[in-house]
Amino acid sequence: MEASLGRASHAEQRLIQTAVQLLCENGYASVGVDAICRRARVNKGSFYYFFPSKADLTLAAMRAAWSDFERSVLESSLLSPLPPRERLIQLFHRVADRNSAAFAQTGKTRGCFFGSLGNELSGVDDRLRAEAAAILEQLENHFRQLIREISILDNIEPANPDEAARALLAYFEGALLLARTRNDPDLIRSLAPMALQIAMPTPTSSTANLPSVSPAIHPTSSIALPNTPHANRTPAHPSATSSPAPPDEASLQKSRSATQESEPHPPAPGILAPSLDFLD
């Protein structure tokens, strides 16, 4: 009896693994119960013993595929101890590696199993669509946590981490869809750096966490100098005030001398964008 249960359990696992392979390669509509049984070397009677329908097998296959994805991809990328930006890059690289391996075996780029299946089944089987949506929501939650960690490192309060996580998920799924459509797994790897731009938090206001600046280089301060191109871009000296009459040459020379003595280094032209040195 124990041996019989062991064989049955093994047959069930073969059916699930075979379903994952065939659904990845061909989609839901093109895969029938007969094809699954032939590939898994399981008779139809055993199939219906474990699964009432192809949809029930597909549900089991989706859950098994997500468990495998968590173990073989997420644990070495989003869930690893690496810095958050490196973890995001690793996610794209690990998924690209898996797609490259599938391409070498079948000549097809699989893209995202869950996104592709959810899209195909959105108007066919709501239970399977909901399962795909729930799986992608778990991935979105991982992205949200990643964005929060980046915001802590950068000392920036993100304006809307939920929208940022959703946008990052959309970009990730779009990258996989494009790679599948063009049958080019290398596209996934090449699109990884741009994901960092989406993951960088947007401050809650335009002035949040800006570095402190002196009035002499404040980006909104200016003084209009006669016969000087782009005079409104010239930083103003702290003592500069509006005057109805333009200053004479002697006053200007005195002002320049005073500025050179008090400011040995030229002022920065503006606020610099965040550094991306970690990409080097």
C-alpha cells in the first residue's frame, strides 16, 4: 500500500512538471490532457484521479512554478542579502539566464509564465486569472519592499511606493513580454539598468532633502548684469539687492573683487542629480 501511494505521488508530480513545461512552451489553449499524459507517461485514468480537469492541473502547475521561482530566482535576487539595487539587477539577470537556457533547448523565449498565462486566461477562466494576479501581486510586494529599502539608503521619503512598485512590475512584465515577442532572451538583461530609474524614490515634494545651499548659489537667486548673455542664470551675491539703476563699472569691479575673496571656488551651477557610480 505504501509503495502504491509512492508511485501515485510520483505520477502526480510528473503531471504537474509536464504541465508547467507544455504551458510555458505552447500556452493553455494549445495543450490538451492527451498531450500532457503522453509527455508525463501517465494514463488518463491516473490524470483524472489526481485532477478533475485541465484547469485544476493548471492551477497546481502555477503554484508549483511560483514555488520554484521563489527558490531558484528570488532567493538569489530580491530576497538575497545584497544591496537593494544589486538585487534588482540580479532579478533581471537570473530571469534572463532561465530564458536563455529555455531558448537553447527549445528555440523559444518563454518570457513570464504567470504573466503570459494570466493574459491568455483573463477571459477564459477567472479562477486561473485570479491565481496569476495573486502571484504577480506577491512579486509587486517584493518590489515595494525593495523601493522602501532604497528610500532608506537615500534618505528620501518616496511620494507613492505603491505606484512605484506597480510601475516596476509593469516594466518587468513588459520586458519579458518584449523578449518573448522578439524571441530574444538577451533583451531582458539589457533592460535591467533602466529598472533602477523606476525604483529610485521620488521625493514627496520638490524641495525634500535638497542639500543646503548658501544664498550666493541658490538656484532661484539672480542678478541682471548689463550686456551679459543669460544674465538671469548668474548666481547672486548675498548682498545683492534690486536697484532701479544699473551699477556703474567701479561698483561692479568692487563687487567682483569681494566675491572672489569670499568665494575661492566657483559656485555649482545647480543641484546635481543622484550619483549612479554603483553601476560602474
